[in-house]
Amino acid sequence: MTNLFSLEGKTALVTGASYGIGFALASAFANAGAKIVFNDLKQEFVDKGLAAYKAAGIPAKGYVCDVTNEEEVNALVKKIEAEVGVIDILVNNAGIIKRIPMVEMSAAEFRQVIDVDLNAPFIVAKAVIPSMIKKGGGKIINICSMMSELGRETVSAYAAAKGGLKMLTRNIASEYGACNIQCNGIGPGYIATPQTAPLRAPQADGSKHPFDSFIIAKTPAARWGTPEDLAGPAVFLASAASDFVNGHILYVDGGILAYIGKQP
Ligand code: NAP
Ligand code: GCO
């Protein structure tokens, strides 16, 4: 049973994994035996990430690369193949959010979110798939969202991108399933990371942020998730245990999508 979840001998690229969800997923892969490669936008963040992996006893390799830049991504994938090995597991984790009411959002801001959260997973997946095919298979995990299913005020671009990412996931599964590539998504609920810090910051008077209380009331588990809550599902989707799971979005949300919400 244990062997089914082993990632021994596998190389995993987790994008934007200096901290937050990406770091937790990469750490879980390393504990399951994988070699870890990650990237971030700036050397400063890569260095912080390298120090964090080192402190956790994980021998990771980190590179500077903007996932929206196709040339940089292609060069990164070539470099990883030469220096570490063919990428067996890709996690499209890098992402941004802009919380702006739609009528106040510029088209440029909308495009930027789509670029990082939807176009980039296409660019990185496209770069790794040919070698996965040559090698006889691979695993791609796209980090989706509650917003792959639900809308809310201020996140039009993010919801459009994460909804699109769900369908890109299904399409990669459809197009390359016969090449033994499994492409699945993880849809995290509300997870405590720097991305959601503004939604949890205490008010000036020290009281809880109303969104903080809202999410706890909306979540049957009655708490925010942690990046580590996503580790088991990610190892499952990266390992042989999920070899006949394809095009699936695994929501890891403490039950949010099942629940109408606590009555006032
Ligand atoms: P985070 O704390 O903001 O971390 C995101 C990471 O992505 C950062 O390392 C960031 O780099 C990197 N990144 C952003 N743009 C990039 C680019 N163009 N090229 C390379 N790296 C880039 O976010 P998180 O909360 O860990 O979220 C990780 C993923 O999970 C995202 O896709 C997010 O949408 C998704 N997600 C989050 C939650 C949640 O509740 N937190 C829930 C569902 C889904 P810098 O260090 O340079 O900023
Ligand atoms: C927001 C949040 C969310 C989460 C996450 C939910 O403003 O509503 O940032 O979008 O980050 O993606 O699954």
C-alpha cells in the first residue's frame, strides 16, 4: 500500500513554490521521495525558498522564471531536464489575485490575472508534455479554486481564470490521457497563506475581520485550511495511486461546496 504513494525516483516541478501552498506541496512530494525543483519571479524569493527547503532538510533546486513568459519557461524546462532530469510531475501552483470590483477593474488588470492563472499553466504544461510522452507518462496537477465553481464580489478575473483552468485540466486529460498523462486539479478551499492574509487581518479595534468569520461559518470544518491540508491529496494525484484518475478536480475545502452555510 505504501509503495502506491511513493514518488521515489520522480522529478517534480512546482511553480511559485518558495512559500505558501507550493512549498507545502513540494515538501510533501520530497517526503514521498521526489526530487524537488521550483521557481519564483525573483532571485530574492528563490533564495528564501532555498533556505526554507534546506531548513526542512529538503535538497531542492530553485530557479528564477516568470511562468507567463514562454521563452523563459522553455529555457527553464530544458535546464531542469539537463541538470535534474525529465519532469515527471508538474504542479501549476503560481498564481495571483486582484480583488477589485469588476466595473473598476481595467482590462489590463483583468488580462494580468488571466495571464498568470490560466495562460501560464498552458505554457508550462505545453513545455513539459513532449518529454512526458517520450518517457511514457507523467502527472500534471493544476491548482484550481473555490472560484472554479463559485463567484463572489471583486474576483471576476480570478474566477474566470480558475474556471478556465478547470476546463484546461479536463482538456489536457482528454488530449493526452492515451499517452499515460494524468492531469487533475486540486481545488483548495480558503487556505491561510499570504494570498488570503488581507481577508484574515484583524480590524483596527482588534476584532476579527468579517470575512474571517464569514469563511469559518461557510466551512463545515469551521476553520481555515492550512497548506499542509493539501499535501495528502497532492501526493495521491502525483503518485501511481491515481493512475486511472484523469480530468478530475479534487476539492479540498473542509466541505464548503457541500454546504449552504450556517443560518444567521
Ligand atoms: P501565494 O502565497 O500568493 O503564493 C503564490 C506564489 O506564486 C508566490 O511564490 C508568487 O511569487 C508566485 N508567482 C506569482 N506570479 C508568478 C509568476 N508570474 N511566475 C512565477 N511565480 C509567480 O499564494 P498561495 O495562497 O500559496 O496560492 C498558491 C496557488 O493556490 C495559487 O494558484 C492560488 O490561486 C491557489 N489557491 C489559493 C487559495 C488560498 O486560499 N490561499 C485557495 C485556492 C487556490 P512571489 O513570491 O514573487 O510573489
Ligand atoms: C478570495 C480568495 C479566494 C481564495 C481561493 C478560494 O478573495 O475570495 O482569495 O479566491 O484564495 O482561491 O478557493
